[in-house]
Amino acid sequence: MMQNRDAGDTPVTVIGLGLMGQALAGAFLRNGYPTTVWNRTAAKAEHLVTQGARLADSAGDAVAASPLVVVCVSDYDAVHGLLDPLGEVLDGRVLVNLTSGTSQGARETAEWAARRGATYLDGAILAIPAGIGTADAAILYSGPRSVFDLHESTLRSLGAGTTYLGGDHGLSSLYDVAMLSLMWNILNGFLQGAALLGAAGVEATTFTPLANKGIETVNGWLAAYAQQIDDGAYPALDSTIDTHVAAMEHLIHESEFLGVNAELPRFIKALTGQAVADGHGGSGYAAVIEQLRKPSGR
């Protein structure tokens, strides 16, 4: 039966020492874990070695050094480029991939790891390097529950927001890109508003306090929207999509009048107009998800 090891007991290897990889290795060292590191450019390991890390001579040596191997490189192709040549050295080890990628890539990598005798956890880091090892770091994991439970205490040293999502290896990457969608849409909305107000001489720093209030307001709607999405029913609790479409026309007109790029609001209006065409003009705005569920071009 698998049992959690005590903190500081499990040797761990970190492969890839970019800014994030260095932060991961540093967190393991601060929490007392014997840490082996490897990077193509060995100089990136120097300050970690001064903190007690062991620098491996090769990627194979690094993997062989620990039962738990954490890799954080540029993409999944880089993961395979480093680990494919290693043959059977992965056999019996737990591979935790904290490299950004796609759900398809995660599932394929899990199958690849299994063929080499390794157990695989896919992960997604929702933090900047400076946040690793703090309460601000959220790190998501998906894969076999028993393996996550075995190494949870070790992985939790990377951040208090350590979260297990489920057995589907692709879930971490899916959550990651969903959060990217949220981030870019919030930022693009703020930038569009700042461009509009800037045309009237209003500084972005002046706009920011009211923008934050608006984001807080929208945040308060999410729970009700989520319930409507899960229920598949979209009653108009605040305003109908027809009302939203009318307001979107004001945003487009104002943008064009002020010489501000109107492509983003025009796209939003076109997408929402499709919901109206599908009979959702009287529905709440959450019904737009039915358009987002369709493949592009349909």
C-alpha cells in the first residue's frame, strides 16, 4: 500500500532550470528535500548548488537519482526530446510534467510514459516564479490518485494551492487554457476601455479603480451563470441578450467615432447575434456558451 513519505524524505529531481524550474528546485530545497537538478546550460544551476542541490552530469543521471522526477521545459516536444533517448531509466519512477501544453499532449505523454514503465502526473502552474512555494501559488495535477496521494506532501511544498483534479491526465492542461481564456478576456476588456477613455484624455490609472469595481460586479454573477450552464437553461436574471446586443452597438459606434479599434466589440456582437438567431434573444447572457461550444465556422 502506498503511504505518504515525511517531508524532506523523498529525493526529487528537477529537469529544466528556466526561471520557473529554478523556482521549483528552490522550493524543494527550502523544504528540506534532497534535490538533484539538470539543465542543458549547467551555469543555470550554480546558485541552486550553493543552496545544496546536486548537479547531475546528464539528463539520464538526473532521472536515475530520484524516484520523483519533475520536468519543466518549454513544451511537450522538448520533454520528449530530453527523455526519449533515456531508454529504461524512467522505469519505476514517477514523472511529474509541469510543462505547459494541451490536453491531447498530456494524454499522449501519459501513454508514452506508461510504455517506459513510468507513472505520470500532468500539472499546470497558475503562478509566476516568484510565487512558487508561497500561499499565492496554485498548481493543478491530474493522473492516478494513488500517485498524487503518495507524493502530495512533497508537491505541496511548491505552493499552498496544490489541487488534484482527477484521473484524466488532460484536465490540468484544460484548466490551464481555460484560465488563460479568462485572463486574456479580462485584460482585453480593460485595454479596450482604457483606449476609449484615453481618446478623451483620461489616464488608465484614473480608469483602474472603476474597472476593478466592474470586475468585482461581474465576478458576483459567475456562480449563477455556472448553474445556468450546468442546468442548460438560461433565464434572464438581469437583462436579455437582446438588450446586451443593443448596448454592444453603442460600444462599436463609440469606438469608431473616437478612432479606436472596433474589431473586438464587433466580434463579440457577431457572436452574440448568432445566439439571437438561434432563438436566445430573450435568454440571459449565459446562453452565448451554446455558440462557443460549436466548432469554428459553424
